[in-house]
Amino acid sequence: MRLNLRIWRQAGPEDKGRLVAYRVDDADEDMSFLELLDVLNEKLVLDGDEPVAFDHDCREGICGACSMVINGQPHGPQKATTTCQLHLRHFRDGESITIEPFRAAAFPVVKDLVVDRGALDRIVASGGYISAPTGAAPEAHATPVPKANADRAFTAAACIGCGACVAACPNGSASLFVGAKITHLGELPQGQPERSDRVVRMVETHDAEGFGGCTNTGECTVACPKEIPLDVISQLNRDYLHATTGGRRTA
Amino acid sequence: MTMTNYTDFTIGGPVADTAAPAGPVEERWERRRFGVKLVNPANKRKMKIIVVGTGLAGGSAAASLAELGYQVSSFCYQDSPRRAHSIAAQGGINAAKNYRNDGDSVHRLFYDTVKGGDFRSRESNVHRQADISLQIIDQCVAQGVPFAREYGGLLDTRSFGGAQVSRTFYARGQTGQQLLLGAYQALERQIDAGTVTMYPRHEMLDLIMVDGRARGIVARDLVTGETRSHLADAVVLASGGYGNVFYLSTNAKGCNVTASWRAHRRGALFANPCYTQIHPTCIPVSGDHQSKLTLMSESLRNDGRVWVPERAGDTRPPSDIPESERDYFLERQYPAYGNLVPRDIASRAAKNVCDAGRGVGPTGLGVYLDFAEAINRLGRAAVAAKYGNLFQMYQRITGEDPYVVPMRIFPAVHYTMGGLWVDYDLQSTIPGLFVVGEANFSDHGANRLGASALMQGLADGYFVLPNTIGDYLAGAKLHPVDPGADEVRATEHEVANRIETLLSIDGNRTVDSFHRELGHLLWDQCGMERTDAGLRKALDRIPELRREFWSSVKVPGTGAQLNQSLERAGRVADFLELAELMCLDALHRTESCGGHFRAESQTEDGEAARDDEHFSYVGAWEYMGQGEPPVLHKEDLHFEYVTPSQRSYK
Ligand SMILES: Cc1cc2nc3c(=O)[nH]c(=O)nc-3n(C[C@H](O)[C@H](O)[C@H](O)COP(=O)(O)OP(=O)(O)OC[C@H]3O[C@@H](n4cnc5c(N)ncnc54)[C@H](O)[C@@H]3O)c2cc1C
Ligand code: SF4
Ligand code: FES
């Protein structure tokens, strides 16, 4: 099949960047979207051009590296699918496809489709963990966890940290990402001692990193390849309110 | 100058594991911990350790070492430590908790692993890992890893690959992800505390040696392109496996051997490079554009039946092929185990029918995994409940509905048992260089059992290394290294020159085209089945390919920027050297064992014939220069607790 691509090219953070048109004539509907870019890049290299830079690694929808906006949608048109799992059979022969980086105030462009999502790591560093130094753990069965809590914790823990929620949000908010971690750890008995501290710190870091506030547009959960439910944001808000009005539970 | 052949290797002195304690196997780890020298807490704060890699092994090691008080620098090539390829592990992690009361014990896990490794691993190491497996589950639960639980709130387990007890802990199909997030969060906590300095998007390109010890690395900042040295008191490699040498594998695109290979070139012995694991149930290649392979969980073989058409060249759709013209070859060849034979056997059987022209799908490299019988027997709903997410994943990739059309599967490279040689303390033959996780060779022998790589990575990182590295640091009397020292400058220059060379060749072939060709060659000659003639063919071709690479590769752009072609070029250059060693190792090991099947060494009925008399050793290779014959050092293996026996699945 033949595809007409318009791809965001930006040499570096200082460059203004622009969309550049390319055509791929020998695409195949069994190709993944990233393989389409591989084919284009091989050609660009042989033509003496610079290939399109994009983040990717596992190519099976779990590492969270791939990050592009395809025809206006982070990770493209397929529900619950990362870019690397998207296949060309969902596109028509002759179709035009626009490919841009995940855009957000907190995600500066590094080059072409590659952005810097380090702010998400810094949010986790500020409190997205349970302090359990190696060696100090009690026997695993000492604290049973009701299955319902374990299942809800798991659903939230499935977040791959890709940042599509941020790219989809008109405010550039990472509330779905933060809410997912708050819910994962907050559902577990092990997560209780630091629960209030955690939410306050993560929210403070979120705001300081330049992510916007949540106005409940719900775009995040639609874009999320792991279908993290919107109710993690309500959980985040409840925990935050409790921590800031009810007093922090820990020092 | 006389020409020496790469295959004219020589045999050097034996290599001995001098850190391994003696005594009853179940007391050795305890004894070793008591025997190690301790570093006093005030000194720990002054000591710096570099950890390359943030997967289960490196992430857990960096966090644990920082908790102990060391200053840690942690490196990964991805944009975040959370993206290391451990994230992709699906099935689970073994631990001998015996929560099921089904007869499991540390000794049984030890026994199964030694046997599963086809008697090519060390009893001491395997026992330690089985012992530590108990603590791993405790540690991960304390961190909030959301393992699957039963209604009573206790942890659920399942059975896995061959084991007769239910000891595999899991978190749906995302066990690796959840374990890694636990280690990553512990790591981020230390980053916030200032005890770990994180260098994401940094690639280690060489090891710095001073006075015969590992004292740092040269790394390239993948964003700015700056290469510079980072100095330390000890270096830990946790850089994962090298399955990507085959181009197509279940590894992530960035997985590489560079860190290990550079250390090998600096003197670290590389052990058992030919031991690779080929997983039978992966989604087949769909065309030349294919960039990686996706694993489908082994559990599918519980209900799926594997078959191909009886007649070669039969291109009818599967639904048009009557029962009488189908060959359920695993059931036919292995009536006792049927579709549930171990990984290596299932993989080789699939290869054989495809070689005979009976493979299915557009490329002829595939076999059917058919659920029709299971759907009839159990009903569609029951099959969906068990395998629904896997069916969905399959359909997303292939566009075919496995409820209606049988799945097509084919074996793919999955894991590498070989790696840098380490002693019981996980120290390589270079003092001060430690190796953990898939990057070392230590605990799986010639074949890894399912759900034991996660166990090994976390055992190494959380519990073994933090207890053993101190012995080196306390005893080494290290002086600070001057950043301007000759050894440091020289290594920086070598790295810079290599990058310059790669950029200046400006030939007419892309990096990927070389990688593909190398991958094909290895897959054909050093894959599921190896022969003397095939390996020699590969050993002839690899040096030529390497020369072609260095004279005609095209790497666009400059070194002073994000340059993904340059990153790949460096990795493929190292694969081109490693591949040669893999083939030589496979050639010299004329027995079949575990993942290494030598066609010349089989029983009358076509099964692997191990040769304990001649090959009960670890083959640890010393680098002598590019293309120069390396030197083989043997570490003899002794079995005091598990008596070597031949495997049979008929
Ligand atoms: C698809 C798949 C499924 C699997 N399922 C299971 C399972 O169910 N159970 C099981 O036990 N095992 C499983 N395995 C095996 C297991 O996941 C791996 O062996 C294990 O996770 C490896 O961990 P590691 O920490 O050694 O390396 P990795 O997780 O691969 O981490 C390597 C790290 O090193 C870094 N790195 C590499 N090179 C460099 C360099 N030159 N410079 C800087 N950084 C570098 C990377 O950035 C990364 O952080 C599976 C493997 C695959 C591929
Ligand atoms: S919440 Fe969803 S979209 Fe946001 S980072 Fe996590 S997986 Fe990506
Ligand atoms: S490349 Fe890993 S999620 Fe897409």
C-alpha cells in the first residue's frame, strides 16, 4: 500500500520545527506503525538524509517508550493500543497520516518525535513508592490483601508511564498518571503509612514540573493505552483533600 | 606474518571459583556472608559504585547499594530506568514458598533448576538462588507489587514449564512490569534522597581499567552526544542479554552486548556464549519488514494442539485440510508429553517439519496451534476466560481471529544463558567488575527454566551483590583515580575514535541491513540446531561481513546530537564480534546439551546426547584481539547433590 506521511521534523530543542511530507510506496498492511517508520528511515539514510528520530524499545506495548501523535491522537486511532502495537491494516491505501510528538509544556521536544518525559520520573521520585529497604520485609503472607483491593491496585499499576494522557489533555495535566500511582499504592495495606505524604509530594512535584490542572475533560483515559480508569483521578482528589485538610498522617 | 585461524583456539589454565565456600550446600551462602569483609558505614559514604542497567538486576542492585550507604551512579540507555526490558516478562517468578503444601521446598527448586539446566550450572549458585527466592517474594510484597491473590487475600501461584509443583507467583500477564516498577520506585526513592545519581539516555561504550582493576566507564550522553568518563571504586554490569545478535528476537530493539563485550575486550572472560534459549510459541515473521518477534505465553500449549499438513507444499487454508491429512507431530513423536514437551524440544520439532517443507503461513515458517478441539470440549467462554488476553494480542498483531482460524506460531530467540563469567561473589575475572542478571552466565546452565530469570535477577541485585561487593571494597585499598590519568584519557580517545570512524565511512549499506544479514546467518547456523559444517560456514562468513561493515556502512548525522543510527552502528559492530565467539563456542562443544543441539550428537531416536565425560565444564573464553583465536579456560563442574541423568520425554 501507499501512504502519504507528514512528519514533524525538529533538529533540536532550539529549532522551530515543521511538518515535512514523505511518501512510502511499499508499505504492507501487516507492518506495524513503527516498521513503517523503519522502512522510511532506511530509505532516508540511503538518500543521505537524516532518519526520523523516535522513541521505542520493547515494541510490544509494555515499556512505554513509543510516543507519537497520529492524526491528532496520541498512539493513534486504535483503542487500548500503543503506537508500536498499531498495524497498518487500520489505514487505507493512499491515506494521509500526520505524525507529531507528544506535546505538553512539561515534555520539551528533544528531536523530531522524541520528547523529554523525565518530569514523570521526578514525580515518582518525590513520593511514588513504599519505603521498604531491602531485607526489612516481613513474611509475604503476614498481611493478607482482600482480592478486590489487590485487583484495583493492579488495574492502576498497569500504567506504562508513556505520557499519552498528558499529550491528550488540553491542560497538559498528568493527573491520570499520578492518580494511577496513588491508587495502586493506596489500595494496599503496605501503602498506608506514607499515604498522605505521598499524595501531597506527588501533587506538589506535578505542579512544579509545569503540568496543568485537571478540568475533567476525560481525554486522558480515552488516549490511555492501558485503559486506566478516570476514577483514579477522583481517588487522587479525595486523598489530596484528606491529606491537606485532615492533616498529614505522617511526619 | 603467519595467518592464524580463528578456530585454532588454545586451551589455557582452568578458571576456578575461589569465592565459593565449601561445606553442605545449604550452608554455603550463610558461610560466605559470614566470611566477607565488611565496610564500615562511614567509609561506605565515600565509596562510589557505577551500576550499568536498570532492569530487575541493576535497578534492585542500585537501590539496595544506595540504601547501604554507597554513592551510586546508575545508567540506562532508555529515557527512563522504568523501561528496561525486564518490563516485558509476562509469565511469573518462581519461589519455593510451598504455600500450596504440594511438596515444594528450597531443595526441590534447587533440584529442578540444576536438572532443567541440563547439568551445566553450579550447584552452589543454584542453591543460593532457590534459598533467596523466599525473601524475594517478601521484599516485593512489601514494596507494593500487586501479585495475583485469591479470595482469602493470600497470594496465588500457578504451575509453569514442566515443574510438578505450583510455585510461580504472577501479576496477570505483567509480572516483569510489576516487579520492575517495585525496583524502579525503590531506585527513584534513592535518587530523590541524593544517594543515586541517575544517567538515563546514557550508553556505556567502554570500561576504564587502572592498575588491572575496573575503575569506571566511558559513556555517551545520547542526547548531547558528549562522551566522557565516569570514575568509581567498582563497576557493576546489569546490562541484560544478547539475544538481539539474532536481529529478530523477543528482546527490545535496544538490547545489546556492548557493555559486556567491551568488558570482555578488556579482559573479562565470556562464558558459554553459545547457550541461547529459543522459545517455541512466538508469532511468526510476517515479512521482510519485521523488526521484532512477540512471545505468546507458553501456557497456550496446555489446550492448543500443534499440527502441520501431512503433505509438503499443501497451501490449502487450514479449514480445508481434513483431520486425516494433518500431522499432530508433537503428539505423534512424544506420546507421553504431547504438546507439553519442554521448550527446546518443541522448538526443534517445529523447525524440522518446516525444513521438510510442511510449514504454514505465507513464509512457510510456522506451525498451527489449534484451539478448535478445546473450544468444542470446554466451550468458547471457558477458552476466552483462560486465554482471552493472549488471543486479543495475537489478533492485534496478525489480524486473524484465533477462535476461528488456528494460530500460527514459530520459535524465536528469547534468552541467553551465556554471559560474562563470574565467581560466587558475582565478580568477573576483572577485579572490581561485577556482573548481575542476564548479563552474567551463572545460574541456568545450558537451559533456563521458565520463571527463573526474574528470580535470578532479583536475587543478584537485592540480596547477593550487596552482601558480596563489600568484600572487594574493604580489601582492595583503592586510591582515587585522577581523571586526567593516561589510562582514562586513552580509553576516552579510543571511544571517540571509534565513533569518528563509524561516522566517516559513509558507505552504501545501512546498519540494519548488516544486522539482518548477521541475524539470518546465526539463526541458520547457530540457532536451534548446529552442525560442524554450518558453524564453519558461519565462521567463514562473519569476518567478511565485519570487514564489509567497516568499509561500507552508512551512518548519517554527527556524533554531537541524538543519533539513533550511530547508537545502532556501535551495537551491531559489537554483535559482529560476539557472533564469531558464539559460533566457535558452539563448534568446540561437540555434545548436545540444553539449548545447544549439535546434530552430530544425538541418540538413535533423534534426542540430544549430552557428553558429561568431555563437556561437564563451563567454557570461559579469553579475548586475544579481534579475529584472533581466543583462549579457552575451563571451569569443571561437580555434582554432589543432583546426579546427572539423561532427559527423556517420549
Ligand atoms: C518477552 C520476554 C518475556 C519473559 N518472560 C519471563 C518470565 O515470565 N519469567 C522469567 O523469569 N523471565 C522471563 N523473561 C526473561 C527475563 O525477563 C530477563 O532475563 C530479565 O528480565 C533480564 O533482566 P536484567 O536486569 O538482567 O536485564 P534488562 O531488564 O534487559 O535490563 C538491561 C538494562 O541495561 C541497560 N543497558 C544495556 N546496555 C547498556 C549500555 N551499553 N549502556 C547503558 N545501559 C545499558 C538497559 O538500559 C537496561 O536498563 C522474559 C524475557 C522476555 C524477552
Ligand atoms: S495513565 Fe495511561 S496514558 Fe497516562 S502514562 Fe499511564 S499508561 Fe500512559
Ligand atoms: S515501544 Fe514499548 S510500548 Fe511501544
